[in-house]
Amino acid sequence: MSDPIQIDEARRRRDQALAEVARSGGGGHDGGMSDLERRVGSLEAKADRILVDLAGVRVELAELRGKVWQLPTVWMLVFANFGLAVTVSALVFAIARAMK
């Protein structure tokens, strides 16, 4: 077994350490809580900037959506080219017939 004197010495050291911790306010470290308000304020400011940026993105997306909506579709382009080809062909045949 352990020597009773060593056990008493260990208890005395433990009691001194606990008393020192109690006097210093819990070990001298607050777990980062003193910085908490500053850090939360920083996060709130960043969140506000993100919301402003998001609003700008929404406006730009609406503008882009409007521009895309006005673009002709593939079928519109196909029919326009077909109509142009028919018109040019008719004009060529008319000129050829007139020259005969």
C-alpha cells in the first residue's frame, strides 16, 4: 500500500490547486465567451452583406430571364430560314422565266 505521508501530501497539493483555481475565477480562461459578442456581430454583418449580394443576384437573374425569353426558338429560326429559301427560290425562278 501507499505511504500515509505521501497520501496526505497529495491531498494537500490537490487542495492547494483547487483553492488556486477557485481564487482565479475558474482557471483563468472563459472559454472564448468574452469574444462572443464581437464574433456574433461579425457574423451578422457578413450575413447582411450576403443578403444584399443575393438581392443583386436575383435582379440580374430576372433581367437574364427576360432576355432569354425574348430569344427566338430553334423552330422559329428553322421556319424563317425555310421561308427565306422559298422566297429566294421563287425570285430566281421568276427572273429565269422573265428572261426566256
